Amino acid sequence: MTRFLTTPFARRALALAPVAGALLFGSPAWAEEEPTLDSGNTAWMLTSAALVLMMTLPGLSLFYAGLVRAKNALSLFMQCLVSAGVAGVLWVVIGYSLAFAEGNAFIGGFGKLGLAGITPDTLWGTFPEYLFVIFQAMFAIITPALMVGAFAERMRFGPYLAFIVIWLLVVYCPLAHMVWGGGYWAQAGALDFAGGLVVHMSSGFSALVAAILLGRRRGFGKEPMPPHNLPFAVIGASLLWVGWFGFNAGSAGAADQTAALAFLTTSTAASSALLAWMAIEWIHRGKPTVLGAATAAVAGLVAITPACAFVTPMGSIAVGAGVSVLSYVAVTFLKPALGYDDSLDVFGVHGIGGAWGALATGLFIADFALPEGTTRGGQLWIQVQSILFTAVFAPLATYLILLALRAVFGSLRVDDEAEFAGLDLAEHSESAYEFGTASGTSTAHAAAVGHVPAGAPVTSKA
């Protein structure tokens, strides 16, 4: 029982359910019992893990692929797919240990390297630890994939692979340990129920650095670059909305009242954000757009992530409405004013949304969720400190990683010819769509767009 009470899930649950905690500790005999497997909780966590994977494959893949130009659609699918491959293996080999094994205040140790010491009978609370491993692996999969949208249509595939490997180990795992694995911010009392700091701020702020360092897309600001398939994007956003129930409610670690609250606030915040963004856009542009509605829903889901089990349903409405104001300003005014090319607004949605969500956790925290002995002002200050730390640590580490990779690879982005042809052909020798009667091959497509003569090979520089 003692080991269970030191887990991030248990800390969150106890913060939210003092009555349940009193019942749990009311009997000394109960307190000494070892945890036992709960089939209901196990079933819910299995379902939640699958839902979180669905957020990346195919949710995020469709969302991003629909928002880029047709010649780059497959490259977005590939980058999301390979994130699942890279993170899925790294997490089992070393990532889980760095995040959740005993270590220091900033990173876990090697005690669970290769999942050492874990067997099918090992429990994490009331479900198998293997299940906790794969649930957390799904978070590790989607986080680097989120960054892809900021530098879409211009990064070479080889450097991208190296980048996400190093970034997972240097940025994601330490943050996960500090916030969820009993590290510095967990001890300081920072509240991040499902990843406002660990997932969204880390990826959003890191993505901004990557977008700036790689430079703007060829023709950015001079020629239109509209989404090539908005239905893809809407379907992707819809799948993200559904999958987010596993992301947030699954982070309760049980099929209980905490999961129910997180489920409710998650959907309510997304709905609130959608309505607020639609109103803002209607007033500002004269018409509400489908792209705006899809973006707003995702922004609302991002913002409620750290707060979903710490605010009331009414509080979640404020969280959703607030993020629409901030993210709309970021993508509509801040980005053009500063001139950076965040292709799919990863910083504006995930960076700003994650920061707002972490702050809103302190602003709108419910009485039942406020840690004992902590004032609202005190909790808000802790949240601010954790936000500032993440906003400096993640982008600084990302900058250093990319500088090192540039020294190794020479250039991180494709050349002008490859960018003109599209990354689908230049990096993968494939195309998402067929053109002409001789279609079906990359060479035929390349000939159709004037990149190479028919019959000439298409090579990759990855």
C-alpha cells in the first residue's frame, strides 16, 4: 500500500478525494494491506491507453495532414507514425525508468531499465504496472509528434528522427519525472493532472524554437498555403476530442469519481472553447470557419488537460473560453507581428494553451482539490513557477539539441528543389494522390509537377 500511495495517480486522487482518503486510512488493518487487482480499473486503463494512441494514430496524423499542402500530406503521416515507433521502443528500454524509477529531483534512475523488476504480477495501484507503462508510453508517443506541426513541410527526415530520440530523453523524460514521478515539481506541489506542462507546454515551446531555427517555408507570406483537405483536419480533431477522454479521465488511474469529473470537464472545456472562438472569429472576420472551430476544440482540450480533475464543470467553461481568447490572439496577431512560421500553430495552441491551462488550474481550483495547508494564492504562485520553468527549460534544451544536430547533419531542412516538389516525393518517394493516366508511382507524380523528367529516379536526402 505504501508504494501505491507514492504514485502520481495516488497523489492526484488523494488531493481530489479527502473523504475517500479518510475512508482509506480510517482502519489500520486496511492501511497495511497490499493492493489487489481491480478488474474494472484495469479495463478502464486498457481502454484509456488505446484511446490515447488513437489521438496520434490516426487523430493527430489526419489533423496535421489535412492542414498542409497536398504534396506534404504523407510526410506528416510518416512523422507521426515514426514517433510511435521511436517512442514506443525508447520508453520500454529507458524512458520509463528515467521518468518513473527512483532518482533525484530532476530525473529518474536506471532501476527500471528495460522494465527490470516488473513482472505480470507487479501492480501499480490496482492494475498491472505493465499497463501503467503502456499508458504512459502513449503520452511519450504523442508529445514529440505534436511538434511536427510547427516545422511541417521543411524538415529532413533523418534529422527529425535523431531529434525526437534525443528530445524524448533530454526534455520529456526529465519533465515527466519532475512533475509525475515524484521529482522537483511534484514535491513543490505543482498540479498537472494529465500534461499541461509535461506534454503541451514542452512540445509547444520547443516547437517554436524548432520553427524559428529551421526558418520559414519557401514562399511563406508571399503565396497562399491553404489546407489541402479540411475534412481530414475535422475528422482528426474529432478523433482527438474522443481520444482525450482516455488522456484526461484515464489519468485518474481508476474508473471512479475523479475520472468522471475529468471526463465531464474535458468535454465541457472543448465545447466552451469552440463557442468562444466561433464568436470571436465571427466578430473579427465576419464569418465563423470550420478550421477555426476544429482549432478551438483542440485548444480547449489542451487547456483543460492540467486542470481537468481540479476544477468544477463551471470552472472548465472559464478555462475553455479563456484559451480561445489567448490562442486566437497568438495565431492571428502575435505570429504575423513576430514573423515566425509556426506552420500549424503548435505554439499558439499547445504552448499558449498549456501555459494557460496550468495557470487556470490555480485560478479556478475547486475547494475539494486545494491541497491541505495551501492557500489559493500559494497554489497559484506554485503554478506560475512551474510554468516559467517549463517555458525556459524545454525551449533552451531544444535549441541546444538542434544546434548539435545541425553540426552533425549540416542542414536540418530540405533544399529548395525538394521543398518545391514536396516532402512526400523528396523524402519518401511516394505521393498521397495520383495525377494523370500514368499515375501510381512517385516518378510519374514528380514528372507531373515538373520536378524531374519522366523515368528519372527520385532520391531522398534524409
